[in-house]
Amino acid sequence: RAKDVLQRDGSVWIRFIVKDTGVGIPANRINSLFQSFTQANDSTARVYGGTGLGLALCKTFVKKMGGHIDVESILGKGTTFTFLIPFGTPPQTKLSEDPLVKLVPAQLDVMIVTAHDKTAETFISNAKNLKIKNILTAKTAKQATEILVKREADVQTLPTLIFIDTMLSGKEAFMLAYKIRQQEQYNKIHLVAISCDGRIEVSDDYQQAGFATSIMKPIIRQELAETISRVLTQKPVDHRVIAPMVLQKISCAGVRVL
């Protein structure tokens, strides 16, 4: 709400309001509520559990952020916690173009074949962030084949790359890749295997299917951009251990967890 965004001392303050319809807090316990190991009622821990540290931590966090917290309560009706946090006004900077976008051609048709909605969703989101506009999707090898046949019959552009999830039922992914590789009209299509197994590239099924390379789950934007660039430029890879590369890029290095 507009009234919960305030301008003070060159900063933007935002008011957060958290309400409940619980048992409420007695007036004589309000002042001690934010103290460590304190709860509104001695029976609270027995009935609801807890240690009485939650609100003490909340007050500490809010104070560390330069804000303050208040509470209002009506016994038997509920409680309202309100805290204000200051946010500095960021300088107006010109957004620079994502350097990863330069790795991907401006006009590119890609297809993803996966039965897993989350994999498709993540792929599409990352592809769009790389400015890829033409994205085809299929849930099965049969659907993928039908799309290729129809686009060929309608004299439409065929996808430059097809990403195939190796978790398709049976060996459907490998059979689809092998079938595409055997047809001359599809010889310009590059095939990329999507896998959660870092050893996929040394498997017999992978080798026989004719994949150009593989990409690991979860698909991240940098890995996707680098994979597309490497395949299209046919840049050789002297050595590639996929799992550690992905782990490094999605690691929590430098993140502190409480």
C-alpha cells in the first residue's frame, strides 16, 4: 500500500504488518515479549511449543537493519506486529546488456523434449533471458517427431538445436536422437542431452545416439549459453568434468546461513 512506503531522511522506509487471529497477548506481558526465552503465557510452550526466542531474534534483526518493531494485541482476538525498515535509494544506473546474450545468435530456433514440467519451465525461462524467442516444446519423442515433420512439410525453419531429456521413458531419448541423426534432412540439427548424471557422456547409449554434447540439471543460464556457443562454433573441449563445473556455478560459496 502507498501509505506503507515512507520517505524519511533521504531513505525509503517500508512498513510491514503481520496480523494473526490467535489467542492474543495480555497487556502485562507486552513489554517483556521481545526478551529472550519469554512467551506470552507460561502454558504457551506446553500447548504450542517454542522457546521464546523468535520475537527476540526478530527485534535484533530489525534493529540491525536500522528499523524498529512494535506490537499491538487484543486478548482473545489476535495480535498485530508492525516493523519499519529503511532502504537506501539506489543510484540511477544504466543497465548493461548481459554478456551471456552475446554467446547466443540473435535468430535461433531451439526445441526441448522433456516430460518434466519443471525442467521445461527452467529451460524456457533461461532461454528467454538469453533472448531466444523461437522455443519449441514436446513432452515425448513422438510429439517431437511430429513437430519436425510438420515444420518440414510447411517449409518452416527447423530447430538448430534440440535438447532431449534422457529421463524420457525407457530409452526414448536415445532412440529419438538416433532416429534424427539417421535422416539426412536433419543433418544440420545439433542434439544436446539433458541429464542429471555426470557420467552420461561415457555411456554406450549416449555414444550411439549421436549427441553433440550434454548439459546437466538443474539447467542454469550460464551453462546453457556456453553449451549453445560451444556446439554452434564446434569448439573442441580438451577436458570436461560436468558435475564439478555445475556445482561450482550453483554453489553457495560466500553465503552465510543461520
